[in-house]
Amino acid sequence: MASSDGALEPVIDLMLHNQIVNGLKIDNPKDFDHLCNGCTNGKSYWLPMPGTSTSQYSKMELLVMDLTGPMSVPTWDGFLYALVVVEVSYRYAVGRLSRDKDETGPTIHNIVTMLERQSGLKAHQLRSDNGTEFINTTMSQFCQRNGIIHETTVPYLPKQNGIAERAIAVFYVCRAHQEFNIYL
């Protein structure tokens, strides 16, 4: 990359003038006043996620969800996965266990229907990660049929779905306390 005075970057300039790299010829330094994709990616960094969201949601405007599993040890009834759906405005969470990922679609349908009936309001948006349990024709048809917008988070950025991630952590802590109290 050329600096503001038109000189090449010091390392490239050093390689060029000392002939360190065989075949390195730069006829017009202005042709090299940009970064290649590799350099751009190498010099990029992620900005930290904001600590808290300033967004305000009305009741049933946003439901966030996440599926965790398979668990290393199944429950007594053979469940390996846990689905958590959280209504964001009141942080009301609903958790369901399942034996297989394929049960996720019908379970979400049942939870959303239950929340809509209990609140008297329709769900507006669902937010999930990009897992195949959420991105499929069953979910697409359910959302289209009910006029629900399905948003997905950025891949490999679980902090963006932090409310659901935190709810799963809370459920695990509660479960651990229940197991501990059994032996008291």
C-alpha cells in the first residue's frame, strides 16, 4: 500500500530495493495503493458487541430461540436436546426437551401457539441461529402461514442471540441444583 507521500510500505520498499524477492518488479507504485483481500482480512478485527441492547420490544413482538445438544448424558426419559424460546419484552422463557433435532419444528409451533393464546397477541418475529433445525421448509411454511418474520443471527456469533443463550445457561444451572437437591 502506498503511503500519503506516494512511497511504498516500508517492508515492500525494502524487499524491492534490496532484491530480497526474486521477480518482484514494481513499475508504477500507484498501482499498489490498495490492500489485497488477504491483507484486508489479516488487518481486520471484530468490534465488541454492545454490552446491553437499547431496543425496546412490545409484548410478543420478538421471540428468540436456541437449541442445545446433544447432551453427553441423556435424561432419564432419553432426551438429548433442549429447546428454549424466550419472549423478549418480559423475558418469559419456555423450555422443552426432545429426543431428536427433527422434533424442533413442531415443538416451536406448539410453544408459539401457547404463548399467543396465553397473551392474546400474535407473534411478530422469531430470531434464531442458522442451524438446520431452524432453517428448513417446516419453519418457513410456519412463519409464512402465520405472518411471522424469521430473523437469523450472524453465523458463529452466539452473542447476537445472547438472551436465548443466557436462558439455556440458567436452565442448566437450575437443572444442576435440582439434581444436587435430590441427594440431600
